[in-house]
Amino acid sequence: MKVTAKSVAALTLPADKSDVIHFDDALPRFGYRLRRSSGKVLRSWVVQYRRGRRSPRIKIGSADVITAEAARAAAKKILAKVDLGEDPQSDRHDRRSKDKLTLRALVDDYLVAKRQQLRPRSFVEIKRYLTTGYFKPLHNLPIDSITRRDVAHRVVAIALESGSPTAARARGALSAFFAWCMQMGLVEHNPTVGSAKPAESKPRDRVLSDDELAAVWHACPNNDFGRIVKLLILMPCRRAEIGDMRWSEINPDGTWTLPPERSKNGRPLALPLMPMARAIIESVPQLVTRDQLFGQRSHGFTRWVQDKCALDERLAGQVQSWHLHDLRRSVATRMADLGIMPHVIEEILNHRSGHKRGVAGTYNRSPYEREVRAALTLWEDHIRALVAGDERKILNFQ
């Protein structure tokens, strides 16, 4: 019997059988299947072929939807692959397995693998870029089906919605994720390579003057944010390093130790707390229930945007176009103006460049404790004079 729309219309499923396949005489291995399920008779087109000891069967589709002519054409394509030595059923199974490996599912595995390797803030940022709306249209796509066009389209959309710097960082996070997928054998290429690359934000060069530093100091409110800003002026650290400061990091000998898991470069930093810094820290109420000095949550201070806006209002235009991170650059620059040597400033900043890069850094492990203490003493004296409006006294720290 040749399987046609007219010939199969007369076929019925015998009462004593639950599954029957009528194969086509004109196209062997192509058939019309009748199967009883839940009291209903289901009609479908199938292809069944031999592969070694196996007899795989592939469902082309429902006979209620696909015509006999369309099913025959699809069967010819499948059987052509079989005759060429391929195994279409195995290919389908592989495809189903790969379809389960969506971008969103693998992002979870990636984050688990990277949690211990990244510092907390970097981990939070990468998680935000990969799990929220930035790449949401790609979340349900199989990882190996994502193309350069898909990535480029999303990067351009992010740039339009959130700006080029954000798009550049989001693209970098996605590129690192695909690089990990390549290492794990999940994909053969990184689709972000060669895609649209937004312009990175230009490095800031804003340096606050002495008068501006004094203005910021005087405008600081008597709250957590005000104390953090004053500590950032006294010690040129990153805002999160001060905002997440813990009581357990303050040592009895009057030093503060930043642990490696909280530093950007994964290296610990020990700084002596000068009298003004100690006074600010001692003014913070110490609670038995939490180790953090600032903020209300377990990971420290979080109200950066709101409180910075409030501080700008208190400044009333005295200091314009400045960020909190500009304090770090300003303090480093002013320290150099006071004659503090660059390698000492780098030690205070917890940088490893210049004199400690390469072979020099391998053999020179000195933390320059005396020089760092003398430099911070000189700097605090300078800030005290600025705040009081007096003439600064130059200290000899030889």
C-alpha cells in the first residue's frame, strides 16, 4: 500500500491492538502509525530504520497536522541521512540534551565555580550582569546556538538603555562566561569575539584641591556615611573596603588589617590607624550582634547613592563633578605633593606596580611599615591643618 491521505483515511486500529504501523510500499521505512492512548487513537507519521542491532524510530509529526505529502518529503530527508551513514535519532537525542544546556542554567554553574575565586563585590557585579535583564532574551537559548549576532544585538541594546560603559562591562562578563564554557567543553567558540564592542569609560583624572577636601570634610554629616567619607580622606582606600569594615579587623596594636578576600587584588593590607582615624572609629556604636561598623545589613554599608546626593546638597556647589573614588586619587596625589615617595604611596594604596612588579616584587617583600606610618602621620597632620584652617606643619619623617 502506498501511504497517501486517501489510503490512510480508511485505516482503523483493530480493537485487539494498541499500536500498529502501516509502512509505505513506495518508500520503505516510512509509515503511518495508529496508537491508542488514554482512550484516544493517535495518528502520526514515522520513520523506522536499522542501525546495527538497533531499530530506531523517529516520529515526524502528527497526521492531524502534517499532510501525507509533507511527511513523505520529511521522511526522504531523514532516510537520506541514514543511507549516508548518519544516525538521525542519536542526533535528535544529542540536540535535546544540548537544548537543556541553556545560558541561564549554565550561568548558575559558572557562578558556583567562580564564587571562591572572585572577591565579593566582583562576584555581585558579574552575577548582576549575567542573571538580570541585560541578557535575559538569551537566557533560554541553548548555549551552543547563541551566535555573534545575538550577542551584538544585546550589547547594542544595553548601550542604548544603560550607556556604553555598562554595555562594555556586561559584554566582558559574558565573554568571561563563554571562555569558561569553552574550557568545560560546552561550546567550541566564544560568540562575543568580534562582536560589537562599546567604548569603555575614560579613566577619571579628577583631583580635589585642599580647599575642596576641607569642604567635603566639613559637609560630612554625623552618621555612618559621614564617618566613611572622613576615613576615605584619611586613608586612601576604596569605598567598599571602608564601608564593609569590621571590628574584628581592628587589631589591639592600633592597626587595621584588610583581609585578602575583601581587597581588589586579593592581597591583605595593614595600615596604622592615626589618632583622627581612631577617633572616628571609636565614635561608631559597637553592637554585639554584628561585626560590621557601618550599615544595617550583614555586608556593610549600602546607601551610597542616596547619601552621596545628600552630601552634594550640603556642599551647596562648593565641590562639583566628583565621585567618592576621586578621594583615593586626590589623597595619593596630595601625598606626592607633600614629598611622600611613590613606593610608599603604592604600599598605602595596596598597589603592586612599578617598583614591586616583576623580579623586583619577587625579592622585595618589605611592607615599609615605618615609612607608611610616617606618611600617614604627615597626611593626617595636613588634613588636621586644613580642617582647622591653620597653617600645616611639615614633619620630618626621616
